[in-house]
Amino acid sequence: MSSKAPSHIRNLNPGLPCSCWSVILLALLCLPGCHDVPPSSSDPISSPPAPSLETNIIPSTLPVTGIDRPPVFTGPRSVIAMDEKLHVTWDPALDDHTAAGEITYRIYLASRSGKQDFDQPSAITSPGATSYLLGDQANGEEKFIVVRAFDEQGQGDGNESEWSAVPNPIIFVDQQAQPGGDGTAPDRAVRTIDEAIGEAIGLAGVNIYVAAGKYPEQLLLFEGMGIYGGFPAGFPEDFISAANPQIHRTELTARAMSDVLILPPGQRLAVIDGIVFNGGGEGRRAIVADDCQFRISRCEILSFKDKGIQIETDLDDEGQATGAIHYCTLMRNGGDGIRIEGFIDLSLNNCSLLENGQSGIAVAPMVPRRGEKARIELNRCRISGNNDIGLSVRIDEPIGKDGDPARVRISLRGVLAHDNRDHGASFDVRYQNDALVDLRVRIENSSFLENSHSGIHIDADAPGDLSIAHCSMLGNQGEEAILITGDSASAVTRIRSCLIGASAGSGVHLKDFGTLDVSRCLFIDNAGPAIFTPDQDLLRARMWASSGNGTDPVGTRIEGANLRQGTDPSRPGFLTITKDLTDRVEVARSNQILIPGQGFLFHPLTGNRIRFERAGSDQLRLLDGDRTLVKENSVWLFSITPEAPTWQQFVASTATGCSDGNGLAAPGGVDFPGIASIVSTAPRPLEVISIDPHPSILRSGKSLEWNYTLNDTPSAIPEVRFFIDGEQGQVESILEKEQLQVTSNVDIPPGSRIRIEWDLESGTSAPPTRISHEWLVGEEGEG
């Protein structure tokens, strides 16, 4: 089953004005694991089609737009550790001005994760190279590798995709080898992986190369060992450059109710690369990693009865699981695709988690440790068709005696959560409001599409840096696209520059406590209000510089924009197919949509076009086009034109003007969400992550003080504006690093409404962010 996008999709130009569907969901089209046609869930789980590991997320051409940008590049595609060498390969980068054959690459090595010196590359390739052999590497010394692409102007892409590897002696495995080998050379290969592990006992470290074939084995892989598959049988002279797990399939087959490979506790890196794990519907788990350091890369994990990968730590012994999973597909496993428990530091890059029986990824729970950092990071991953929550993360009470805060970092960038049977992603903060935890949850440049419940659910029982930015929410079938719950009144959730459309209910729902700030978002064709909160005092939710169409927000203070009202038969929009009939489809639409008599549907994942004519108020007759992707709860862009509208045309027909003078109140530009913003790391804007006291009814109107915590230090003290019932008053402001203190020394009478606002520099080329919050002043003792 190919995951490569069809040619007409891969040739889209992300730098030029492109069709609305391609701009809005270009991230989705080019994510790893995306299929031309979603795999059928009716296929027997014991023999699923083998998903391709060809997951290049870069379109095949980039335009010359007049804007000279850095190359589009995602870092290494493979790193094979050899004897005193490292062989690194990558997919060609693309640039808007420099031809692929003229792009050079710089390789950076470090002995510790994240410690590369990007001013001093370890190697610079010739133009157009796609691989490099790093020699003179000491055996037994772990290396952390980053590769960056540079155009003719010397601009680098800035990616931080890091691969780890350890050069070591090699033992060869080939099931077709003659008996009696010791594995020390290709012509002396042993016939099983277990034999190779036995030969390696006593060595400080080893890399085991396994030729193509089926190996019905159960393995215990010790620390310092690496298993690399995907080599051609017989290990010909050029076997390193010929290594390809898709062509030369090295398959480990499972026994009934047994685990295939176990990584026991250890401090040295263990590597599993280029292996197909086939559970056949009977094997228990493919990989179990316990308190160890690992790299799992270029693997397929298919049809296990329980979980695909289990990662766990021993809390009593202060255990830790550290590692990375690159370019892996976990598909149709009976439980979670990946199950993680304990104290972890883990990144997943370019992975696909498809049609698993429970969650695609379940972190249940993440247990932070005081004074240390726990992390899970997803980059350019697809989580689709899973039978529970796509990504589920539960964060428990921190452990340990250290007085410093536990640091929790959760990051999603370039993630597609699609067609999962519950939420697309859920983040459950379980510890107490006053626990000593520095929490940062950042969801950026990602898309949440057609999930059965909400696209994103955040349950915040404690405050933290909770941010959703530059994301698409389309066709989610819950009561809202984004659901915010939790017991912490101090939690601040920020949603900025997002497209929120075709939801079965509200756009955003702040259900319990906390504060919500929504800025520069576009709400399109949702069935319910753009924002809903039960707070009738309009203190806890604000919609600023945002617009679209549909029902006005409820319990929300609106600043800078309004929603369009009424129907416009000429404008494009979104609808959801609710039933596929023999000769027509039934659709669900908001009351702001007037479906034209004739028009075209565009599929958000592939761009496939279907011509239709209206056959009733909520029925369409499909006249021509590929109906393969027409299914219940699928969302489609409709337009009266045979070519989908450009992003500028789409925004102009749906958004209103912004009162701050910065054009339309909507996510701007042809880069939304865009390939470039997914691949490269854009500077994060300055933002407020907590307020004390939170917007509420204040107990006293005398000598009031407010403390704002920012995610970084501004270059200057902001000019704070203070209003009492709309009249500007005087306050004092003090800035100390990330803390801004605002103090009022005047008596404020009960019943007054206070508003504090100021413009926070963006830290980027974007316009400043307007910070604005309100409080009510009650009688003495009230609140």
C-alpha cells in the first residue's frame, strides 16, 4: 500500500497562491503514511497489506516566488552504524531558487543529545549528494547526528531532527547462509538473529546486520546492541548502499501470545532499524522497552493481538525511557499502537499509527520527576483510523524529593489526527493545581480532521503553557472542535491562527474553569457557536481579531471582528457527508450555507474533485469523479468553480475586517499551514501563559495587583492601559524577566469592571498581540 501522495498532489506549489484545499491541508497531503485511499478496515487483521515506508513529505517541485527562502528539508532518512563508520542518507531537499543538484548538506555530530555546534559542521557534502560516509568514528562512542540543507545563498533549513547511532563491530545474519559461520564476514554469516546475539555476548557493543527473509524468533536485545535489517540476501559488495527495508524485507514473525523483542533495562543505546514485525493477529507485542535508551527506525509493526510497542519505566528505581522512533508504521494492532508509561524522554518523527484497536499512542500515564524534564514530541506524524483517542496523554502527580519543579514538555508539529473514533488528541493534566510542575503543551501546524469526538481535548486541573497555533480543525463530530475542561481556574489556553470549520457542534467550548484566549482564527460553517462558555459575565473567554461565519460566540468577549451572518450562494464552504446512497449523498451543513444548484466537491486529503448537482435541500447527486473517498462523516470543500479558490479568495469570501488595521481577521498568507512552517522551526511569539488573579470577581477594590507570566522576556516594559468602566486610569508596571507586575493604588468602587490591555511584541514579523482581560469588583469579602 503506497503512502506516497499522487503526482498531482506532490506537484503543488506551497509558495504560490494555491487552491483553498491545498493550502489549508497541504500539511495533510504530504504527511508520512498518507494513503491515496484509506486502507479498508474490512481486510482480515491477520494479513494486512504492507504499508509503504516511503513517506517523503516534500512536494516534488517548489516555485520561484520572488521570496528567497531556506530549503525544505526534514533531516536524515537513515543512519546505519558500521565498524568505525556511520553511513547517513537523506531525501533531496527542495528550494525555491536553488536546483536540487546544487544544494549542499552539512552534517553535525555531537557526543550528547542536542549539543551539536551548528557553526562547526563535521562534514560538508558535494552539491546534490544524498548520502555520506563518516569515517574515523571510535567504536562504542554514541553519536548524535543532525543534517541540514543549504542553498546557493548559504541559507540552512534549521531542522533539528536528530538520529543516534554507535559504531561497533558487525555480525552478519542471513537465513540462506551455509551452516557453521561465525558471523564475522558476509560469507560467514550465521543463520539466525539469536545466534548473532549469542556470538556478541561479552562484546562491549555490536551491530547485527540481517539480510532479507523471515525469521520466526523471540529475542532479548541487550544494551549496546543494534539490529539493522533491509540488506539484500548474500550481502553483495555494495550492500550498505543497497540496503532498503521496503525492497529487502527482513521480517520477524510472532508466535501466539508471545512478545517478539524485549529491550531490558540499560544505559547504552540499543537500535532496531529496518525490521518488519508481523504479529499475524496472534503475537502479543512486537517490542517491549523497559528502562532503556533506544532508537527504533524504519520499522513496520503489523497486526499484534495487544500493543505494537510497549515502553515502560520502573518508578521505584527512578527509571527512565529515552529514545526516538523514526519513520515507523504501526498498523492494525489489537490494542494501542504505542503504549507508554512512566518517566520518558521520547520523540516520534515521520511515523504513521493507523487503524489500531485502541489509541494510536497512549501515554498512560506520564509521570514527571521533580528537578528533571519529561518529554514527548511528535513531528510530521499521521494518527488515523484508530478505535479510540488518536493521541492520549495523561500527566500524573510528579514524584521525587527535589525542590525544583518538574518540567513537562509536550509538542506536536505537523501532526495529522484523522478519523479516530474518539478525540483526535487528548491531554489530561491530573496533578493538583499547586503541584510544582512547569508544564508546556504546544500544538502547532497540525490538522485534526473527521474525528468522532473533538479534534483536541485539554483537561487542565493545573495551569501551564497551553497553546494551539496554526492548526486546522475540520469536520470533527463531537459537540465541539476544541474542548477545554478542568478544575484549574488559573489555566490559560491560547488558540491562535487556526482554521476551525464544519464541526458538528461549537468551534471551541470552555466547559469548566480556566481562561480562554482566541486570536486571529477563522470559524467556518460550524453547526454551533464559534465559542461557547457558560460564563455570562464574559470574563473568561475572549475572541480577538477573529471572524468567519455562523452563530455568534456565547459567554465570550469579542474584540476586533465579527462573524458574517446570512447565506451567500457564491461563497465556498465546507459540508459533511452523512449518508452515501445509491445515486446521491445526504449532507449536513450549517444554516449559513446555501448549497448551489451545481458545483464541485474537493476532498481535503487528496484534492480529488467530484462534480455535483443539488437534488434536494440536503442531498447532492454526484455526477462524475472518484467516489472512493465518499463515506459517512467525510468533510468536503464545495465551490461553484471547477478550480478550488485560492486561500486569498476563500478568506475574502468568509472573513471580516480586523479593527486593528491589519487586514482581514483570519490566519494570513499562503503559508497557512504550509510545508515550510511545518518543516522549519519558526520563532514562537511572546505570549501570556498565566495570570494571577485570573479573570473573576475580585474581593476588594483597594491596592489591586496583577501578575502576568510570559513565555519569554520582552525587550521592553509594555505600555499597559488600565480602564475602570471604560475610563482610563493610572497603574504602575514592573518587568522582571518573564514576570510583569501591574499595580493599581486607587480605590475602585464595588460593581466596577476593570480591563487591562497592552500590546505584546510578537517576536516575529507578525503584528503584535493585543493582551486584554477583565475583572469585576465585588463588595468587600465577595468573590
